[in-house]
Amino acid sequence: MDRFRRMSAAARLLCDLVAVGNAEGALGRASRLAAAGRKVQAFRAYAAAARAGLAEAQYQVGRRYLDGGGVPPSPAESERWLVRAAGQGHLAAQVLLAKLLLQDRDGPPAAGVGSGRPASKLFDRGAAAPDFNAAARWARRAAEGGSAEGQAVLAHILSAGPESMRDPDKAHFWYRASAKGGCPQGMLGFALSLARRSDPQADHRQQVVELIRRAADAGVPEAMFLLGTFAQHGVGLAPDKAVAAGHYRRAADAGHMAAARALGQLHLTGVDRDPEKAASWFRLAASGGDRHAQADLANLLLAKDGTHESLAATRRWFEDAAAAGDPVSQFNYGLCLAEGVGGPPDEAAAVGWFRRAADRLVNAQYWYGRMLCDGRGVAADPVDGRSWITRAAEAGMAEAEVALAALMVNGTGGSRDHAGAKPILERAAARGHVEAMFALGALNNGGYDLPVDRRAAQRWFLAAAEQDHAPAQLMLGRYLARGLAGEANAAESRRWLERAAAQGLSEV
């Protein structure tokens, strides 16, 4: 039986080769089949030539095992065949192998070395971790063999790989060689390397912009995004938001998630202002994993900036992402339910989503604590609510710090502690939280278990009043009218009282 199997395997190989004449014939036939779109037949012909030892065929087999061209994807098989081709000096195989070795299970293609294909299809090596040393060896062989793309990959490793492997000067050398060789990723890398070099005798701005423009024209999404940034802020280009939007659109259409978010922001700040379009681009960026875009979407929802249909679509997007386990979306969907944005409110369901996200998300801890303290959608439990708000405050969330201080001042869910509340409010005020500033003015004004300090109270009321806080403007006007912290100032008092009145708050 073993002999029969060996003979059958030999016979199959012989039949493969005879069917196309010889190994070279198999390779030529495979190329023709591939050009005709006959992927399965092309793969079989490439495999026959690869088993006969042709490096080009081995490379083609390795490629097809990566992207599923005529055969089910198999990163392990891809690596095996690429190693065979690369070992014979095949430059393209060396480059692709280096890029494959740089990837991990969850990571996208390393910046500056992507192929333009979706990361999930091209660079998923299963449970394998990046192997920077092996990647560098193959990239160096390709770079020294004259491959401009290999030079870009090697430069990337030397500039952004593990700290022990970094060498900015050598990276600059290889990026420059790659750019000279016409590699778009090399042009982008060389431009960024030039921009980082601190040479007071040289101004590289125009060269940087031109290199990035060439990379963008060659279809590199990151270069398109950078051109949009330059046009938006007037870096090496005349500032022009419309031009910036055009560059962002090209990059976003090519799958650049940060560009999609930037385009959404432009639709909120004057370039064809359109909250509907903004929400659409934010959803695209958020679906690609951009957490900032998820926050932008949440802000649009809370501001109710958009039509009912748009808000409802965004709410559905958060619901789907929340059900898939994304904690940020769980929190945002909870907000939609709690505030009735994009659909009817459901506070009980909101509490559940906030709780699911609270173990990993500070904002969810704060909102879950608030719902418990207020008894919204759940039986009131101020003790547990205060503990969750405390966790969020200890993580540095200013809103939670202010809420915790209020609980401590009122003795809700725990002991009353005016002295302990004061430094918590000071931390929030230092982050610019206007309610914390007003609360510090009130604490120093008297009536609490703290020494009265009118000067400090006036300083805090002024800080809040300058940020258009109407109650602070009213209190500041009273202080200045009566000279409570020193000399009276009738003119300034009148000015602040008038500003408070304009917001609907006036002296009785």
C-alpha cells in the first residue's frame, strides 16, 4: 500500500508536468489561465511548476495561499512556499515574506509597507507573532538586491521596529534609495524621515510636500491623508479646506479611517456643512475601529445634530457594534437609550449596556453610577452608584470628579466630607471644568464645613464667569457690587450682571 501511494504521488506529479509539457510550460500556462480569470486552474498549473522548483511559480503559489486566489487561504502554506522562492533569490518573494513576518494576528499591515489589500485577507498569520528579525533578514536581502519595495520595508523596520533594531540614519538611507527607485511607500517614508530630521541649515518643506504628492498620486492612502492635513493647516500649501476635503475623500475612499473621520469633521466646520454626511463618514471610520470617530458619533447624537433618519441610523450602528462586544459602542448605545436619541428611551436597557461596558470604560462607570444614584431604569442604590462614580473619578474623568464631590458635599451614598470634596473639585477645575470652578466659588463663599475665603471665592466665580457660566456671572456681579472680597467696582458689577441677565438669570 505504501509503495502504491508513493507511486501514485509520483504519477500525479508526472501527470501534472506532462499535461503542460514541462515546468516552464506549466508556468506559462498558469500565467495565461490567471489572465483569463481561471483562478483554480491557474493555481494547479503554478503548483505543478512550483513543485518542480521554479522560484517564480513558488512565489505565485505563496501569493495565492495568502489571498485565496484559487485555493483556500493558508498563511502557513504561503510562508512555506515564499521561503522556498525567497531562498532562490526571488526579490518579490523576499519582500512579501518580510511583510508577512511583520504581521500579528490582530494587527493591520505595518505602516508604510502595505499592499493595498485588506489586512484581514493578506496579513493574518493565525496565532503567530511578528518576527522582526526574520523580516529584517529577508527585507535586507531584497534591499541589497535592488528592490525599491524591499528597501522601503527594511527602512520601516529600522525606523519603527523594536527599539533595539532602530537606526534612524540607516532608515533614512534606505528610504532615500527606495524613493529614488520609484517606490511610492519609499517616497512617503523618505518625506517623513526628512521632516523629522532637525537640520537648521536646510528647509525640506517643499521637498517633503512634493514627495508626499508623488506618493499620493501613486495611490498611497496615508500620503493622500497627509496632503489633506497640509491643505487644511497651510503646511507647505495654501490653506484651503475644500482642497483638504478632496484629499481626505480620496484617502477615505481608499480605506484610510483617519481620513474618513477628518472628512466628517470638515462637514461639521464649514466645508459643505452637512451633519448627515458627517455622520456617514464617522460611521465609516468607526466601523474601521477608529475610537475617536465613535466619540464623534456619540457627540452628534447627544447634540441631536441631524435628521431623525440619520440619528436613527447611527443608533442602529451602535446597537449592532454593541451586540458584537465593542465596549465603546455599548456605552454609546446606552447613551442613546438613556437620552432617547434616535429612537424611544429605554432607561432599563441603558443601565444594562452601561454595566456591560463599565468594567473596561471610564465613561460607562460614570454613567452607570449616575443611573444607580438617580434610580433611572433601576432601583436607586446611591452607595453602589457612588462607588462607580468614585472609580471614574480616580481614573481622572472631570465629570465624575464633579459628581463625586457633589455626593460628598451632600452626604449621598456615603459620609459627608466637605474638606475632601475641595481638592477633587480643584483637580477638575484645573482640567477646565466650569462647574467645578463654580462649585469651588460656592465652597469658599461660606455655609460649608470649611473656612470662608471670599477672595478665593471671587477668583473661582471669575474663572467660571469668563466661560459664560450664568450663575457665576451673577455671583461675581454681587461680589463686585458689595465689595465682598475687597473693593467694590460698580461698572464691572453691572457688566457681569448684564451678561447673566442676557442668559435669563437676573437679580430678583
